[in-house]
Amino acid sequence: MSNPNKYEVQIIFSEIQRDSSSQVQFIDDEYQVNDNDYFYPASTVKLPLAILALEKINEYGVIGKDSQFQLEQDSIQTSVNKEINKSIIVSDNNAYNRLFEFVGKDEINERLHSRGIRARISHRLSTPKADDTTSKSIVFKTNDSLVIIPRRENSSAKPL
């Protein structure tokens, strides 16, 4: 805080207040907020991706949030539900990355934009080749079959 401009400190604090009738009011305090400055959103991308992964699961019908899956070249067998929990509760970047592979960068952004959300998710988190444009193949196991999602090629991230 001794040099907030050098470290580009920006703070938005929202206080939730309830009146006697349980009506909710948000009181925002801001410090050095400037809409023209870009700030890396870090783990805030995990919540929208969790929602998009659940939506995509629902589209398949034969697989569910607890269906086991494995990414190509991954030693872990897991489920969308487990990866969402790890991603949100303990901010696990590997869990986020598995969901990122499942939905795919281009589809993530198409779904966000179709809802009028002016944001973009460009890469995996904290991993070598985070901006690799190829989504890995995924195999889901159901009671009586396999659902294979092949590798997909995504567009390159556009510069900010």
C-alpha cells in the first residue's frame, strides 16, 4: 500500500446489509477503481466454467455430473462434480483445467457471449502450454458404454 500505483492496487469491497424486513442492500466501497485498467481475474473464471460444464453435461443425456471421466494423458479418473468442488472449494487449478478441456476454450467463450457476458477465457491455469489451442480428448464411462469426446482445435487467444 506504500506505492499503490506501482503495484496497481484496485479494491472493490461490497458490504451486505439487511434491514428489519430482510431486504438486502449492497454498499460498495472502491479504492483506485479505473474501468480502463486491466486486472488479471485469476480464480474468478472458475465459477462460470463450473456452470458451463454442468450445462454441457446436461446436453449429453447419457452422462451425468458424477459419471467418471479421464483426459488423454491424465492418470486421474474423476467426475465433473468432483472437479467443480475442487476448483471452487480449494481453488484447484488442475481441476479447473480438466473442466476447461471438457468444455473447450471456443465453446466457453461462445456460451459466455451468447448470454451477453463481455468477458473471455483464454487459457488453462498454472500449467505448461496453458495456451495450447487443442482441447484433449476425454472418455466418460457410463454403466453400459463409453462416451468419447475427441480432441478439438480452438482458435488462438487474441491479445488484450
